[in-house]
Amino acid sequence: RLVNGIWQATGTLVAIKCIERAKYVLMVERHAGGLNEDPIKEVAVMQLIATRGGARHVLGLVGCFADDQTVYVALPFCPNGDLFAYVEERGGLPQPTAFAYFQQIIHGVEALHAKGIAHHDMSLENIMLDADWCAVIIDFGMAVKTTPAQRSFLAPPRNAGNYFAVPLRARRGWP
């Protein structure tokens, strides 16, 4: 139950995303089922993430409920806006701050890949800043289910020498 923006089950402030059923049906019809970004799929992806334990730098799902006209999705409230606005307001970020956010985003992406999810719409606008000013990946409307990654790309294997997460091979046309 939600009262004044507070999710009663946890006592936390939440954001509510409202998906109007009639508008959604019209959007699906207009795109002949071939939506690039699908808000109902987004909810399904967030439910999948939640059932697989969630992730620190990935937006969680607090709850979902509906009536005849609208689907209501309760999400953790991120009071500090998106990372794009934060960077734009400051005209850039000092290198240590940028590196810290980059690490958080990579941890979030790795967690998604480990759960078998590819985001497909990463941008600074799709990174929110939570109450602790930490990066949180949002917007799973274009995400796809994949085979979960079997290894970490953040730490090199033992005795790896020069380590690259993805081996690069020369391709025709590369200098």
C-alpha cells in the first residue's frame, strides 16, 4: 500500500511509474507488436532481476499493482536526478569522481549480465543517483534476455599477464 509516496510495507519513499493500459494498447497496435521500448517488458525484466536477488547498482522493483486503467510500478526513489544532468551542471567531472561512477556502472552491468540481461540502452540519462549519490542503472524497456556471463570481467584471471576483458583480433579494414 502506498500513502504519500511512502511504501507502507517497507516505510521507504518510492517513485511510481504509471503505465496507462489504453495508451499502451494503442502504442502496441501502432508499432504492429515491434516496439523498440516496451514498458510492460521493462516491468517483467525488473521482476526477473528481483527474483534473481537484485543488484546494488541496478534499479530495484519495490512492487507492482494495477487497476482497470493503469499499471502502477513502485520503484526506489532516486532523489539526486540522473547522471547526465549532474555532469552537465558541473561542466564535467573530476577524474576520480568519473572513475568512481564508471566502476559503479560496470558493477551494475556485470550484475545484469550475470543474471542473463543485456540492457541495450545505456546512457547517462539512464543512470540515476540515489540518496547516497551512487549510480543506479534504470530503464529496461529495451533489455533482452541472454545467456548469463560465466566469468567476471572486472578482475583479471590469475597469471593473466596483459588482461583484456574481451580479446581483440585484427579485422579487415583496421589500421
